[in-house]
Amino acid sequence: MSQETVQPPQSVTWLVHLDRTMWVGGVRGLMLQALHPVAMRGVWQNSTFQEDPFGRLRRTADFVGRVTFAAPQEAAAAGRRVRDLHRSLRVRHEGRTHRVDDPELLLWVHCAEVSSYLAAARRGGLALTGRMADRYLAEQRRSAAYVGLHPEDVPGSRAGLAGYFTDMRAKLARTPEAAETVRFLLWPRLPEELRMLAAGKPLWFPFGALCYLTLPAWARRMYGTLPEVPQAAVTAALRAFRLAANSVPEPVHDRAFLPYTREMLDGARERLGASGYDVSHGLRGLIDPRRWPPHLRAA
């Protein structure tokens, strides 16, 4: 991968991926992905998702973090690991065998994920114009190459993404695995290293419900898992979540990540600091152009 594929602090990707609505977007993305029967069967047959759905979310966060914040060679290595893993995996569905790295499956997972990140951030209050939203999707089009997709085959605008979802609707279904996925995500099993948070687990259900209720209306109708509530209330709850989550100090927030993810983020701070960025306020501080090197502030 070229260095241009790794997104710099000046990108829209940084604005979106540093916003704490990413947690909502990540869970929403998993719920949306689960509506593709073959993709969901692949997850159930080739992962420990049933035992540790929260772990899958954290591993996804690690991959997204690496292709956003890590050095180019580190991001490229993460992409190679994902492609090598997918290349060896197969999915059995309705008597047929599918490759996990089938471009249709990879594209569905990518589009469900990035659309969820973008939708959660914008609805939560991140100030992005329509042009910036399109730029984010174009930036993610390049990033999709890490999992083996050709960038020109990936929607790079809101209009392209909307058309893609319209075309895909006929292939989606609420399978038993999809219904179980939503149930797991509404009440997940905490991994061993986070068992100290068990006392606060009842707070997860309102969070999971928020993620579910931000799904597109057509997806909620397919699931029918939770009763509908006024969408204005959902937006207000998401904005409240964003304000609260974005106020958590970065070192505290980072404890939710896997240890190797935290090491990668520490490395990103050191690398950017050596390049002239002011990282005294952490990575989130770099959404402020005043903390960029002078030659970038003037650009």
C-alpha cells in the first residue's frame, strides 16, 4: 500500500474516526452486516463471535485504527494479515461453498461499516457538510483496498452508497443467525479482561438499543426486535452519548481497546509528535488545525 492510502490528520476520516460515536457506529455496523445471510454465516462458521461479540468489535476497532492512524508499513501489514486470513476461509450456505474473500461479501461488510460510522457521527452532531461526507466515503474507498477490494468498485459518495443499499435489499434477510447477533449485541458477554466492568453491564442494554434504533428504517423492519420509538428521541440520545463519550479523557477511553491497539495508538502519537504535530492533547487534539505543523496550517 502507498503512503497516500493512510489517512493524514487533515482528512475527514480523522474527524469521523476520532469521534466517540464510532462505538455506536461499530455496533450498528455489525447489526447491519448480519442481514446478509452468507456474510453472517461466514462469521458464525469462522469466528468466536457467539462467545465474544465484544471482542469482534474491539478487533474491528484495531483494524480501523491501524489503517487510519498507524504508520503506512504498519497499516499495510494489518491489511496483509486480513487478506491472508480471509483467503483461507470458506462459508457453507444452502449447499454451496463461498470464499470469505468473495468481493461481494467484502463489499457488503465495508459498506455496512463505513455507512454506520458516517451516519452515527453526523446524526450525533459532528459537523460535516455533504461534500465532507462524500470525501469521507472517497477516502474509505481507498482504504477498502486493504481488505482486497478494488477502490473503483467501492461506492465513493452518498449517492453511490444509497444506490448500493437499494440494490442489495433483495439479497438480505433476517436469518436465525442475524436475530441471534442482535440479541448478543444487546446483551454481550464481556471478555475476561473487562470483567471488572460487569457491575455496569446493565448500562449496555440502553447503549445496544441506541445502536439498533439508529439502523435504517428498512433494517429495523426486517429485524422487528425492539419496538419503535420516536426518531427525534433517538437523535437526542445519540447526541447526549456523543457529548458524554467525547468528554472522557483519551487515556481513560483507550482502556476499552485491546493492549496491542493501545500500543499502536501510543506509537502514532510519538510518530506524529516527531513530525511536528502538537500531540499534548492526544490524537483527538489533532482535529484542531492549530496543532498541525505550520506548513500544513498555511496550506
